[in-house]
Amino acid sequence: DKGGYRHFMAKEIAEQSSVLADAVEYYLSSAEGRAAIETGLDFSQVDRLVMVACGTASLACHTAKYWFEQIAGIPVEVDIASEFRYREPPISDRTIALFVSQSGETADTLAALRYCVGKAGRIVSIVNVAESSIARESDVALPILAGPEIGVASTKAFTCQLVVLAALALQATRQRGARDDAALATLEGQLRQMPGYVADAMTCEDQIRDISKELAQFEDAIFLGRGAMYPLALEGALKLKEISYIHAEGCASGELKHGPIALIDSDMPVITLAPRDNRFDKIVSNMQEVMARGGKIVMISDAQGIEEAGEGTWHRVALPRVDSPFAPIAYAVPIQLLAYHTAVAKGTDVDQPRNLAKSVTVE
Ligand code: M6R
């Protein structure tokens, strides 16, 4: 049931604020985090966290790496399952191995999990389908509570994965004493606000629909981000290519000068994720480098960021000001909407894009 929407993807984007509220409530319902109480996960003696997944789920892991390292102080390795499983990486019993999968049936992720059984201290999964193979074969399976996701392009599962990962990172922070109580309470308060920010971000939909009609005329696009917005830039590119078939690349904006800038000309839209955080000046200077070469910047920031960036951008999308490491959860909305409306403008099969399956159960 598409619930009155034209596509499942549109419905699933729109319901994010409400399913995220459920996930936040579930994982932050007690001071210690309910997941800690029910699962007995203990990050205090852990040397390393290894996170393995495919596609969008792996980009949730890359985003969470910033949280686990910067907030909880745990060294993190993220890998895509198809590489991890054949690389034979050494895994000690002081490692928690964490697998993220919406379906819980992705063949490479399951094989990577099996590789870690008997090696890692704990096998943890973050899944949407509670009865899945990956959930069953884990020591601890944490639900993302997104409800069924039908569109092949993952949207609400991604943001719910981010919420669960953020809650786990906060739990790890508490257990390791990496932040004092006041700092932890602030971070927890910020995570609680994310469903509201996601609802606010939906108000930019009309504007994004207009931008998408123009974007649909191009053959390529680049997504730029720094810090935890870098994995989100990769996710924006994945989403756009997956459903609109426009060739897109995600790029860490600091890497621009090391190659990708050669691609910039007036045929290149560059979608820039530019929250007003401590790297804002740097991303503005990257935008200027793009504009100086004729590149068309779509700047996604807040109203003040857009004002500070000045003239010369092609389009601007103003989100509410989100002053938190968890900002990628809110910034996911405009990139999902951009991919969605671009695909609609091109007339592609949004929910069932060519050559793709919802669950990749073969290698
Ligand atoms: O079910 P999973 O989360 O394990 O699936 C992983 C990827 O196949 C999936 O995220 C894929 O990249 C999506 N179609 C992206 O929108």
C-alpha cells in the first residue's frame, strides 16, 4: 500500500520522521540506553570495532565511524562485505564485529559475518528484518524499527540505521567514560531532536522538485562533503545513479584538487553538503573553486550558511540549523528527495530500477 503516494520511495522518505522517532524512543528510553540493558553489549574492553555491510548500509557504517571514533574514542574499521570476506583480515576477541543490513539476507554480508564467528568477541547486527539470516546468526541483533521498505532505493532504513548506530556510539561513550555526563546528555538531546529536524527538512521538497527538473537534463553530477558529510555525499551519488541513471560521484571535498576538479565545467552540477560546522570555511572555498571553473553548485546548508557563502551558487536549499555530529541524519532528506524527483522527472522506474534487486542474495 503506497498510502496515497505515487511511489513507495516517496512514502518511505515521508515516513522517516515518524519511524525515526520510534527508533530514538526505543534506544534512548533509559539513561543507559535500552539496547545496553537488553543485549549486555560492553564496549569498555573493546580494542576495535569492525563494521561491514554493502551499498547504502555500508555508507551508514562510514558515517558512524566518525561518531565512534570522535565521540567514543574507539578505533573503527569499515569495509564493504565483498572485499572484507576475501581479504582474511585478522580479527581478535577484543573486536566487536558489526554487520548492517536492511534485508538481513545480503549474501556477501552474511559470508563476512560467518568469517568472524569464532574470531570476534561479539557478533552484532543491525537489521530491519528480525527473522533474517544475519539476525539469526548474530550474538546480538538490533532492530532498526523502520517497518517494511519496499522501494529498491534504501531511504528510511538508512536513516534508522544511523539512529541505531548513533545510540550505540553514545552507549559506548558512556561505558568507556569518554565524555562527562553533561556532554553525553547534550549529545543524547541532539539525537532526540533528529526526527523533528527530518520533518523540518521535508519542507524543502517543493524547492527540490524544481531543482530536480533542471538536474534531470544533465548526464553527470558530483556530490561534495567533508567529515561525516563525506559518506553522505557518497550516498547522494549512489541514490541518484541508482534511480535516475545519471552518472554521479561522491567526493571528499578536500580531494577535489587531487583529481576530480578536472571534471568541472558548466555541464557539471555539484551538490555540496555544507552544514555550518567547524569545516564550513573550507567547504565554501571548495565551492568557490568549483564556481570559478563554471561548475553549477547546489548548496545544501542552513539559511545563515547560504548567506555567508555569498553569490554565485546555482541553487540553494536551506535546512534548519542542525548543530550536532548527528546532522547527517537530517541532511539525508534533501539528497533522497533530489534523487527521487530527478528520477520522476526522467520518468524512470523509481521503485524498481533496472538491473537491481531489493535484496542481493547472490554474490
Ligand atoms: O539489505 P541490505 O541493507 O544488506 O542491502 C545492501 C545494499 O544492497 C543496499 O543498501 C543497496 O545499496 C540499496 N539499493 C541502495 O539504495
